[in-house]
Amino acid sequence: MKFSDVILAVATAVVIGFLVDTLLFTVFISPLGSIWALNSAGILSTLIAGLLVGYIFAVTIQEESRMKAVGKITVLAAFVNLLAALIGYPTNSYYSAWIKEGLQSAYQTGSWTTADWFVHEALATYMNVTVEIVFTLLLGFVGLYVGSMLRKPKKT
């Protein structure tokens, strides 16, 4: 599997994942509430995007070791997700307000300095990014592997 094929597979996964995530978030927001809808949509969209990309690129994935090809795609997708999260979280003022509200409700009696807020917000961001990367690696790998198994190779 060439690197250009891996890049194309990851780009396809990002587009499919974004579209599915938006659709699922819209469907889940009313019954689940905002944070559960966001998390559920993110988890399911990662798995669905992996399944679809695995199916679409099954022939290319089957050209070499399936585990190796799926691993390449998954690792690059996790790296793209890492960059998107590290850029997105600090620039999102709603995320900062959500972290601040959570910390204030958890530690109501203490007085917080600016350094305290900065450190705890950074820790919360790193924790969320780590969880996103783990889910991307696990669910992306499973989705890609299963999706590539669903399409049988053409016999020539």
C-alpha cells in the first residue's frame, strides 16, 4: 500500500467521519443531551467511517498484509485527529468555559490562581485528546479491518 493510498484513505475517513458525526449529533442531541450526544456521535462516527473506508479501500488494503495496511491508515488518522484536537480545543471558548465550570463545581472551596486554571485546563485538554486518540486507534482499526473483510477480492 503506497503512502498516497494511505493519505487518500485517511482523507476519505475524515470527510465521512465529519458527515456522520454531524448527522448523529443532530439525531442524538434531543434524547441524550449535548455532552452525551457529542460523545456518542463521535464514537459511532469513528466506527462507521472505519467500516466504510475499509470497504471502499478493501482491494488496496488486501494488496499487502491486512494488519499492516490497516495499521498505517489508523495511525495516520490518529495523528490527524491529534492535530485537529490540539488546534480545536484551545481556540474553542465554549470548551474553556465548560472546563472552568466543571472545576469550579468540583473544587468550590478553594481559591484558584491563573496558573491553577491554566494547568487544570491543559490537563483536561490532554486527557480529552488522549481519549480521542485511543478511540480513534481502537475503533478505527476495528472498523477498517472489519470493513475490509466485508468486500471479497476480485478473482482475475
